Amino acid sequence: MASSVFDMVLLKHLWSTDELRAIFCDETRVQKWYDYEAQLALAQAELGIVPQAAAADIAAHASVSLVDLERIAEGIRTTKHPLVPALRALQQNCRPEHGEWLHFGPTTQDVLDTGTVLQLRDAHRVFLRDLAAIGREVFRLADTHKATPMVGRTHAVQALPITFGHKCAVWLAELGRHHARLREVEPRLFVGSMVGAVGTQASYGSQAFELERRLMQRLDLAVPEINWQPARDRFTEYANILGMLGGTLGKIANEILTLAHNEIGELDEPFSDGKVGSSTMPHKRNPTVCENVVTVATSLRYNVAFIHEAMKQEHERDGMAWKVEWKALPEVCLSLGVILAQMKYVLSGLVVNVERMRANLDLLGGYLLSERVMFELSDKVGKQSAHELVYEASMHGLAQGITLEQSLQSMPRVAQAMSATELAAVLDPTTYVGLAPQIVDRVLAQARASGWVDG
């Protein structure tokens, strides 16, 4: 019976994906442990540390499909140990004389930490794949709408015209930096552990260095420079990157939510047949997917903070701090998985209301262009005088409920400096987007050159 939002039949689709649940399920967790044990035995056999027959027998039976997880779980409750029951189950499937060589040297945390790294590597591939897919959609939106004018807003209110493509290019550049971070962290993250009880490799004998090299080569992991059991910065750094990526996608989802307000109406998430917005208001088309992304991104952020507790290690190993990762790290990955999946859906079908964007540019009656008018006037009357004139016109016009154009035309100094035709041209918001299209092109070129949007 599921009791977590990540596994509940009714809610799990909001908090995780089938793919990520499969990576962090019990079966995969135990299988990664067995992968470690099998490759360790085979590497030890190559060096004559354990018999070849024993290693082959261990490797042949190192499959979670050959053990009873419920019995292992019962054993964990009895022994109060996270790994020993799984080892006993594997040993029982081997010939008695061969099973004696199982787990010959490592400590529990060697196995569990390396297993976690193997799980993270599987999740990492999913994250890179889905981030590239999102990047392609944002790239498309930026390219398509590089010259589509819309209102730029600061401090929640209208400021100056921008283009929707420019907004998307900001998203694209930010996502590109996260992609770079994910690739940059790989050499630090994808390392294994084979250090023994206190990190000295005493239990592995004189061939420890060569055994470590061979084991990590078999697992396709790097060899760390030293024991990292009491140094949890690898997992914490990775969680921080995932948290930032989730934060960016949550921000984008929140932006779409805001621009979907009926009073703004510039964007909408896709609407699917059968979607119901309200049990009492049949007309509702709620942006529920974006809402969910914002919620999950918030939860993810707090799990990232929780993972920082694991860095508070005592001595050479610390179970209290270590176990924080058992909860928080999978949940960070599960959360990011569903955020990526849902944002890929939203952005691939995002509804862009170009007409509403254009209409909202006129919402303030021309006051959106006060900066432009000021700079145009400054060539004729000076910058400070121009600022005073436009400020006076703005305050008067807003108080009287008239447009900026009407207020400016009522001022003799302005009328002398600018003709009605010139003023009308200056107040066209679609021609005051600065270098937005060219900036978008620059971002697109950089994304194309880096290759990350192609996966």
C-alpha cells in the first residue's frame, strides 16, 4: 500500500514519472548493489584474490530477479542493517564454497554509495535527454517570436516593449547554463567507492590500488583521489544543480501562469480533451500543469536544503547524516523528472496569443513609451528638460485619464519640438524593442554552436 505522493496510484503522476520510479525502486537499488558485488568478485579473480569459479558463480547469481525482496526487507528489520540481508540472499543462491568469497573486502557504504552513483547516472541520462528536448522547444519559440512585440514588465507592472522571443531567449540561455553544469559535474559525481571501513583500504590487501582501478573500469566509473564517505559534497553539488534547474523550470511555469491570467491572456498551457477545470464552474480551463510544476519545484528546493544536512559528517563515517540522502536524493531526482516531463509537454504545445500581446502594448495609453519620448525630445530640448516635460505630461495625463499623446500635444514646448506625425511614430510600441531580435539571434547561435539543444 503506497503512502507517499511519489508512489500513490492517485497522485504519483504529479510527483514523479514511471521512468524515474523504475530507477529508484527497490529492485533497481538492490540490483546496483549486486552489480558492485559481481564486478568486485570478477576483478578480484583477475588478480588471484578470489577463486575464478567463485567469482563466476557470484556474478551468475547477482540478479535481483533471483531473490525475494520481501524476505530481504524482513531481514533488514531483524538485523537492523541495510545490506547484510541482501548479501545473504545472494550467497544462498551460490555454491556454499563460492558464496564464502562474496563481499570480500568492502564495507557496506562502499556498496551503497556506489550503487547510488549508478542510479544517479541512469537518472542523469534522462535529465540530459529531457532538458535537450525542452531546449529545442524554447529555441523554437525564441526563433519564431524573435520579433513578436509584447509588454516587458518590471516590479510586476508594465515597463517597456520587448519581444516574446527575447523572453524565451533568456530562458534558453539559463537552461543552457544548467546543461553545462550537468556536464561539468560528471567527472566529480560519477566515481565509485572501494575504501573499506575507515577509508584506508586495509581490507583489500596489497593490490588495493590495482583492484580499485579494475573495479571502477568495470563499472565505468572514475577512481576517486581519496575516500569520500565522510565528504558528501559530490551528492550535495549534484542536488544543488538539480535544484537550480528545477527552480528555472518552476520560474518559467510561474511566468506562463501569470501571463495566462484572463486580464493578461498572452499565454496558455496546452488544453487536452477531457480536461476539467472545476467541479462547479464548467467554463474553467485552469493551468493545472504549470501549477503542479511550481508546487513540485518548491518541494524540490526544500529537499535540496535537506541534503545539505548530510555534509555534517562526524569522523570517518556517520550514519545519521548519511541516511538523509536515502530520502532526499531520490526525491530530488523524482521531482525533477516530473518537472522536466511536464514542462516538455507545456512548452511543446504552448499557446502564444500574439494579438493579445499587441493589444496589451496599448493598455497604458502610450505611457509605456515615456522613455522613448524623453530620449527623442532630449535631442531638441536637453535630457533633463525632456525628462521634466514627459514627467509633467505623464502625471497630468494619468490624472486626467487621457493618453500620453493627448497630454503631450497639449504642451506648447513639446508641440514646438515634435510634429504630430513624429510623435505618433515615436509612440508606436512595436518599433521600440531595441536590439531584441538581434540579441535573440546571438543566443540562438550560441545554443546551436554548443550543440546542447540537439541532445
